[in-house]
Amino acid sequence: IKKIQNLPNLKLILPAHGEIIDNPKETISAILERMNERERQVLDAINNHSKKGLSPDQILNLIYSKSKKFTRIIGRDWVVLTLKMLEKKELIKRTVVKKKMLFFLA
């Protein structure tokens, strides 16, 4: 996404579905900010609530505790993607305890 944002003369994005994006730099900035916010939420959940590690479901429950079912379904996918990104950045680590996946700060 960052590479797209830095394309010279980027004025329009024609997505495969949805509306034409005629303000791509602002739209991409908003997407990146939301991704950063999600990373902060997951890191905060792991940091503030877990000395024994948190499962993806526990993280989901902390972040989306008051959300409707549909939002929680979508939120679960975002939590999993965010966990994978944070692992890749080596900000968190994964451990399996009694067949349960738990995440800790790295």
C-alpha cells in the first residue's frame, strides 16, 4: 500500500469492486492509519492483559467486546492478519501451550 501511495502522478484508483477512488493519497493514508491503530490495539492488549499470553480469541474479545456479531467476524480476520504482521516485524512471539496458541511481546 505504501508503494502505491508513493507512485508519481497518482490521481485515481479504479478498484476491482467498489467506487472509483479519486483521492487516492488521502484514502491510502486513512487505510495505513487504520492499520497502525489496529497494530497498537493488538500490542496494547498483549502488553496490558497478559503475563501468560493471549489467544487470538482473547485479543478479539478485548478489542471488539461491544461490537455486533458481523463486526466481530470481520474483526477476527483483521486480528489474525495483524498478529501475523506483528510476528513478521518481531514485535510479538507465538507459543503453543496445551494445544492453544498464545501471543506475547517479543
